[in-house]
Amino acid sequence: RLKPLLGSSTFLLELEAGATFPPHDHDRGHEQCLVLSGSVRSGDLPVAAGDYLFMPQGSHHDALETDEGCVLLIAYS
């Protein structure tokens, strides 16, 4: 039997071409991100459709920037 994690959430984040998402800290939990379409940069790290990122609790996320736009599946707890 599966029990949902309290305080966890999953959502889609769609960024239009040229959009920027502000930098943030992962002080309350970890984050998993799957790029469903397009591409995005986090600092010097480029990621594209099919790429997966894991940001552990306590890590810092640089601003996300996209030239062409992207859709991200985000799960965090």
C-alpha cells in the first residue's frame, strides 16, 4: 500500500521563449525535474528534452533561462 508524502507536490512548469525563473534554494526538500520539451539553462548547465535533474535538499538553483521555451515536470518533497 502506497502512502502519499506530506508536503510533496508534482506540477508542470511551462516557460515561454526568453523567460527566466528566479534563483532559489532547496531548503525544504529535494526537487526532481524532467525536461519534457525545449531546453533550459541553469547557470552554465544546459538541459534539453529527455534530461533529468536532481537537486538535493540544501542545494542552490541558479536562475533558469530558456531561449526557445520549455516544459518541465517538477516533483518535490
